[in-house]
Amino acid sequence: MSSDLALRDRAFARFEDVWLTQDNIAHYEGLLEQQLLINRCSNCGNWVYPHRPLCPECLSWELVPTPVSGRGHVYMFTLIRQGRRIEEGTYDPPRVVAAIELEEQAGLRYLSTVTGMTPGEVVVGMPVQISWSDAPADPYPSFVAVPADGE
Amino acid sequence: MARNPIRGNVAIAGVGSTTYERDSGRTDLALGLEAAVRAIEDAGIDRQSIDGICGSGRDTFSEGQANYLAVQGALGIDETTWVLNAWLGCAFVYAVEAVASGLADTVLVVQTSMRGVTMSRSAVSDPFRVRAGKQGVQGAQSSGPLSPDPAQRWIHSGEPYAAWMGRYLAEFGATKEVFGRLAINNRSHASRNPAAAMRTPITMEDYLSSRPIWEPMQMLDMDVPVDCGEALIITTAERASDLKRPPVYVNAASLGGTRIGEHYEQGIAWDKLAPWAAMNGLWKRTDLTAGDMDIVFPYDGFTINAIGWIEAAGYCGSGEATDLLSESWDDTEQILRLGGHTLVSTNGGSLSHGRAGGSNYYAEAVRQLRGSEGERQVPGAGAALVGVGSFYHDPAAAILTSQP
């Protein structure tokens, strides 16, 4: 799936702590280009995530990294008050980790964070949409509340 | 009814436990060996009759843990015909399988648990552990192994449980009190158990005001990290009946796999998590019912786990634990009696006895079913249900009985 070696090498460099494989590399290359790519079965249309090589619905191997709309809702989340204790004895700051259920398919959940509001405002079920950072050093997307008018 | 070649054929003949300490200054191998020696003595067997060992850990070598290679060598057991490393509730079931299948006649199960550097300040400052972490010894690092796809950025394995707790509150309109009752129940039992690490009784106010860790999860929703070891001797029912202690029988057991796999956020629904798979498998293999149990041990690594296991066991429907625990509350003793009868985690569970991956539930069940617990004895205890394991991996359910 990865044809652009330069892009692959950039993904290798940027996602140093991620176990990259032939099965998930396209997703990370997509992040570098601010595209959220999820594998979709070209035989039955099922979205397949996490990135495994086989469609669990029809057992087809024809999975194609495909952009999703970036819209969904908060399925569940936690506010991490106490993070990993590192050797210097400090904690990471509080942050939200949320499983976003993408609108493309029931049960299709992407783990991310919710930004643009105080953590206490995040609730289960709230509609969200994807947001990309302007900082090139941060390739991971976050999700923000969908404005009241729906757009 | 599914096949059940275990029933009537497999029994627990020996049990051994170490103290549960916050800072033992000992290795997990030392703790595992102490538990093993106690279990061998308890069963009254020659250690050379042990022909199977289930060690503590998740792979063959399991560095830094009481794995079968280290345990067999350290105990000087000459030959075995079955060995495996495992953890959580599965370790017990694997050993039972080995006896039931004939690959071994007498299996020693050793399980150890150590305060991890992600969960214990004293572990962080333990110079041996800091050094082992830098050396990459399994279980000693400050972060977990690489995930297959860390787009899932749960930092700790516990965070998805916190998220499920929030989901449970929202989906079923529950409040934190349902989790608080579980925490208070376990502490009330622990206050009567000299072996427990946390024995000071707690109130609902204590629970609700405990420190937030991963909201909505608080400190008193989480098990207490200790250094400890547990061991069991599992053998044929026939052989157990000739040994010095009353046998405790394995009535039925089940493991449980789901299609969720390793990505914790992908659970299709609350009642499709692993405890339901294990409990569904268990009830197909026995004539007994949840109401027949005198004690139930729902895994309480976090309070949300225990609520899941209680619901999965069928004490109430999915999402209905709030009403069940309210109706089951004994206000005088500050404990639960499910359906007016079944006691919950009489040792104090992981929350208050200590974090032992559930191996302590099997030990407590054996002791109660032998009727050996004096002031702590559950009157007439004849059947106990253990449900141990993650929402995602290594779940096991088992029924132990005092009669075959």
C-alpha cells in the first residue's frame, strides 16, 4: 500500500515509538498529510479498524485505505488527572483521552482526544469533528465539538 | 449443556500464600517460592510428585517473574510433563485443563504480583526496580510494551476501564454510589482479614472524596498494589481424596475470548466484553446457578470490573447493578449479600486484600470451602464462583465446591 518511499521514511522517523507494519503504515502516512485513513473492504464495504489485513465480515483481503469524514461522537472518554510517573517525579498534565465513534459505521472507534473546551464540558454522546494541528510536529488529530448550527 | 470433563475429576489439594506488603524488599521469585513451599506443605505431598507447573508471566521466559523455568529449578523438581506461564484467572484454568486432560497429574500453580512502577511511589524509588526498568526487564519499565497500533494512545492499561466507567454512568443513568458500595463491601471484609493490606473501614463519603486519577475513576476504585505470592496444588479428585486436607472440587470452568481483540476502545457493547463470554461458557457447563453460590469473587482490579463480572454472572441484567447492590446492602455489616445470600469477595478482593491478579480469590475460596477460617468462616460455604480477568484478555470463570 505504501508506494512513496520518502513518505514511508518520514513516517518511520516521525512515529519512532509506534510499531509500524505493512498493515498500518498507510494510516500513519495519512496522518502526515492530515488525512484520516481507515481501511475499507472493497468487497463488502465494511470499515476495518484496527488495521488488520483481513475483513472480519467477508474474509476479503481487498482492504483499501480510505478517507473518513472526520465526524462522529464521543463514545467514551476519561480525563487523565494522574499520568505516567516519570523518573523526574512529575506527572503529565490532565488531558482527555476519548474513543470517537466515527459516523461511517456503528462500533468504528478511533482513539484520540477532545480539544477546544474545558475537559469538564466533554460528555458521552456529544457530536465531534476532526481537527488538525497547525504545528507540523504534531501529526495526531484531535476532535472538537460540532458547532450548534451543525457545521 | 456443553461437555465438562473437568467435573468430578479435578480438585485443589493445597494452598499457600505470602503476606501482602507494600514494600516487601523481596523479589517476585522469592515470594512465589515461599507460596509454593507453603502449598506443597499444605497438601502434604512430595515435591517430586509435581509433574506440571504453571508459572507467573505471559511468555516462556517472563524475565523478572516467577516463571516455570525459574520455579522448577529453584524447587529442584526433576521432571515435569506440562509447563506454562500465565496470569490473571487463566492460570488456574490452564492448570485444571492439564490435570483433566492427563498431561499432568499434579500441577503447581505459582502466581506473583509486584507493585509496578506505574502504580506505586515506593516502587519508583526502589533502586533494584529502577535499575531493572533501565535494563528493560519485563514489568519494570515505566511504560508498557509497544502496542500493535498506538494510535490508541491509552497510556496505562487502566484508562479504558475509566472510560467504560464513564460510559456505564452515562448509558445506564447510574451514579458513583454503585461503585462505592463495592469498594465499601470489600473494605469491610478486609477489616476482618488479618492478611489484607488495607483494613481501615471506609464510608461512602471517603469513597466519593478520594483522589481523582482517571475521571471518573478515583483512588478507591483501584486495587491496592502489593508484593505477594500465591500458590495452589491442583490434582485429580481421586488423588486429592487421599491427601491430608479436604479436597475442594472444580465443578466447571471457562475461558472467554471476544472479537474485540487488543484494541480496548473497540468493545462493541458493554455486555459483549470478555466477562460475558467467560460466564456464558461457564453456565453451559454446570447445573448450578448464580444463586447457589455462597461467595462470589468478581475481579476488582477496578470497581468497574467487578460490576461487569457481577452482571455477567447473571446476578442482574446488563446495566442493572445499581438496583441489585442497593437491594443487597446489609447496612449493619456494611457488606453485600447478592439476592439476600451470596457474599462478595470475603477476603477483601483486589481493592483491599491486595492486587494479586485474582489468584487470592482462588486461595480464599479454597480456604472457605474447607471450612477452615474460624471467625471469618462463611457458615456452610459449599460453592464459590470466581470470575477473573480483563474486559479484553485473559478472563476466566470457575466454580469451586466442597463436594464433588
